[in-house]
Amino acid sequence: MAGGPPSREPQRGLGNAVRILRERAGLSPEEVAERGGISTSWLRRIESGDHDPSWGSMRRVARGLGVSMEVLSEVAEENEQG
């Protein structure tokens, strides 16, 4: 088991995945934020990849996008691998 605290590094693959899924769904940032119960500014920070969101935040984003956490995770992994 690895020691130390969990990484709080920026999550660019995750941010890209949110943007890709939002655009595929034809949703604006405002629509996703409203549907997910988060602020638009928070969603934009996540999409920028400059923030490491909590698990709870990502569950709300997935709900706003209308996708499962599994789908969000798969798209994020694809983006991190290039």
C-alpha cells in the first residue's frame, strides 16, 4: 500500500471528459450546472482541469450530464491516455 495523502493534482483528463460529454449532449455549462446542483463557475473550474474535484462533486456533474460515473470515468481515462 502506498503511503502519504491522496494526490490533489489537476485533473485535465477528467475536465476534458466533462467538456466532451457536455458538448456531445448539446448542453451549455449553465444547463449542466443547474441539472447537477452545482454552480456554473464550479463546473468551469472542473472543465478547465485546474481543479481536483471531490467524489461528491463529480457525482453531481455526472447527474447534470445525464451519464453514469462509469461513463464519465471511461471518457476521462481515454483522454488521459491521449
